[in-house]
Amino acid sequence: MQYLFSVIDDTAGLATPDEMAAIDAFNDRLVAEGHWVFAGGLESPSTATVIDNRGGEALFTDGPFLESKEHLAGFWVLQAADLDEALKLAAEGSKACNRKVEVRPFRGE
Amino acid sequence: MTDVREAITRVHYQEWARVVASLTRRFGDLDVAEEAAAEAFATAVERWPADGVPPNPGAWLTTTANRKAIDRIRRESKRDGKQMEARLLYDDDPPEPSGAIGDERLRLIFTCCHPALAMQTRVALTLRMVGGLTVPEIARAFLVPETTMEKRITRAKGKIKAARIPYRVPSAEDLPARISGVLTVLFLVFNEGYLATGPGTDPVRHDLTAEAIRLTRLIRALMPQDGEVAGLLALMLLTEARRTARVSASGELVALGEQDRGAWDAPLIAEGHRLVRERLAARVAPGRYQILAAIAAVHTSARDARDTDWSQVVALYDQLVHLDPSPIIALNRAIAVAELDGPEMALAAVGRLEDTLAGYHAYHAARADLLRRLGRSSQARAAYGKAIELAGNTAEIAYLTRRRDQLGKHLRRASPPSPPRGQPGAAGARIRKGEHNPV
């Protein structure tokens, strides 16, 4: 079962070197234990562009789709047996990156 | 006919959780299990009056519910493709003996009380899946519309399935925290019954306290070694034992010191005391429920309120504060301190809690009582007013209102003398007891 772990940031800054080191160590463990599928850190929301092509003409909007105090700073896609395992990984991930983490299951198998 | 109906009620009481649990295990789906169990009981209501109660009603219900579940899965697999059929091919594991950690009902309880669910969802789901209460019953219990409760339970079942909340007893390493989560749910159900809120509700909801006790007894039977489970059960029994004495005929709360102790339920008290003694004999550091049960045991050991061993009560609260430094525990400790060291000491302790408890009616009620005992009537009246404003329990509001209105009549009465320190007996004899929150 795969879960999306979204890193929720309420600070403006990027990860500090200490946080980066903790994330790297956590990532190594995810790979070693077979949880790793994919992960990435994101540039700040100010770099986002929203595209809406539902009307036949692609409209571009400068900025994120939602202006909010909290934003998505990065994510993991991980393999876990069940939610208990996923929540344990999330707790460790949250500690490593020093931010809140939301866990959501991927749909279907 | 009445016999059959009684038999069905009894079997529902005893077997519901087992049927839901074994179906959830087999089909891996709470929704399927719940619906099939409900259908099986509906079939029993239909058939047993004519056919008679089967010799093994539990087995009959499980078999019938299994068939209903298979019917539903067949129907859905015709619609959704063949993959679900595969699940029907393997039969369940052998039934596990009850009383063991492997009892399927335990899995069910731990799943319903999973920490990834909101507290109110855990309560609702536990009452539905383990307690067998209907959705309208649960909605009434928590004063929400049925559709709201239905949605809450449906959403929870959806999340358990989609996010794969496991159906198992947690590992030894996680067990203490998870049991404590289960006990929180049961204590919440009990307290909502014991201190029912809402203008139209009875002050004590016996249906909820009884259900909480029943479920705690079940967990106790499944985990007899767990001290906190025993502690919570003892606490509930010793609180429930005072239920009828706690509200007067006119619907007013009767403070602990003024209750008719002869009206307390002696068998429940005896059972509660037995559990407390069992935990004392275990010589393991007690958790918070065990300490709360011990406090309740001290109260219920006194034949007369004046015989209450307040130094013991305060000592137990000291132990509790150490374990759980919450302001509510500190407030209850202060109320006990008033009996030991006098209201002045207690008022100072209560005053320190203002920042955190200003929105809590019991804080103002405790302050009001202490101020009244110190003869500071106008301040007491204001504090009673604040407590009445914030209280939700009708019996408590009636009690506080009478207390406040009595003050009006005895304005500027001389204050009673402060008791000497360290003489609980003398203090108890001289000072009228204020309400002591028993939990």
C-alpha cells in the first residue's frame, strides 16, 4: 500500500543544514527498509504557476492555487503495510524535517 | 413470545460484538460486517418467535450473518468485477478462545479506537460496532442529528478501509498507549452519562453509564492483567454506585457530603473495593485510573461523610498531580485540601488555576463554595453566577442556583472559624462539605 506524505510548512524558510542532514539519514533508512518509492522537496509557493485549460484556452496564473499560511514544502511517496506503519514513518519524518506531515493513502491498489 | 423477545435482547447484548468482530476478520470490511450482523439480528427477530430460539444462538447468528455478507459481496462482485469473489474462497481461521489477547472483539475495539480517528468518531464507532447501539440511539446520546451521526460513522468506516487502519491488537510496544486510548473513549462515554449536558436531558444518563461499564467489563475480561483497565472499571463502579443518591427527587445535585449513603449500591461498592484491593496487592505503580479509583474507594469507605480520610484523599491527589499535572486534577486536589487545611488554603490553590480554567464551570463552582465558607458572600454570589452560566447539567444548575440564592438570604453572616491544620477529623466535623467532584 502506498501513502503520500505531504510536508506542511508554516515557516517561510527552507530546511536548515541540520534538518537536511536528518532528512538524508531518514531517506537512507527508507531505502534500506524498502519503504522508499519517491520523494522531493519543493521550491517556495511563490515560484508556482497555475494553469487552467478547461475552457479551451490555457490560462496562466502567477502564484499558488491557494494562498494560505501553510503550504506544501515537499513530499514522500512511501510503501507501508498499513496505516500504523505509515503513521510511524510519518512521526519519524516529521521529526527529521521538523515540520508537520499529512498522511494520505493512494487510491486503489 | 416475551421470552423470545427477551432472549433476542440478551443475545444481542452478548453476541453483537462477537458477530461483527468475526465477520470483520473474515471479510476485512467493517461496513459489510456491520450490515450483515444487523441483517442477521433482524432475521432472528423475524424467525425465532415461530421457529424457537436455536440451541446455540451465537453460532446461528454468525452463520446467518456470514451468509448475508457473502450475498452482498456476490452482488457487488457481479457489479464490480470478479476480484472480490476470491475473498470468499478461503474460510476463516479457527475461532479463538475468549479471554485471550487474541479475542476478535479486542481487534474490533482497537480498530474503533484508533488514534487516527477523531475522538468523537472513536466514541461513536465503538458504541455502534462494539456496543451494538443503533445510529439513532448514538445520535440521541450525543445530541446530534441522526444524519450527522450516520455521516460520521460512514466516513470513519471509509477511512478505516481506504487508509488501511489495521484490524489487530497492537504490538506489545504500542499496547500501553493504545489501551489508554481505548480507556479514554470508555471514560468519555461514562462521563457523558454521568454528567449529561443539555437543557432537555436527564441529569444522569443511565443508558450511557451502563454501556460504558459493560464495555469496560468486556475489556477487563479480555485483559485481566492490565491495571488501568481494572482501575477504570473500579472507578466507574464506585461512581455508578452513588448514582441514585446523587440527584434529589426534585432533580437537584446532592453534594457528596450530603448524600444518603444508605442509598448507595452496596454490591457495586464491594466489587469496586475488591478491584482496588487487587491493584494494591499487585504492588505495581498505579496509573491515573487506579489512583482515581482509590480516591473513590476512600470516599465510599466512610459510613459518614465526617469519617472521610481526607489526608488519604489529598495524598492520592498528590500522587495523581505527579502523574497528570492537568489543571482539573489540581482543582480537585484543592477541593480536598479545603477539608484538610481549610478553605483559605484551598482558595489560594484554586486561584492559581484561573488562567487555564476560567471557562470551566467547576472552577467557578469550587471558588464559589470556598468563598461562601469564608463568608465572602458577594464574591461567592458572583462566582456561583459564573458557574451557573457555564454549567450544562440540569441537576448541577439547580444545585448551584439554590446555593447562590441561599446566600442572598444570609448576607454578611459571620464566617465559620477556620479549622486547625492537620486535623482532618475535626475539620470534617466542623465544616460543611462542598461539592467534591468524584471523578
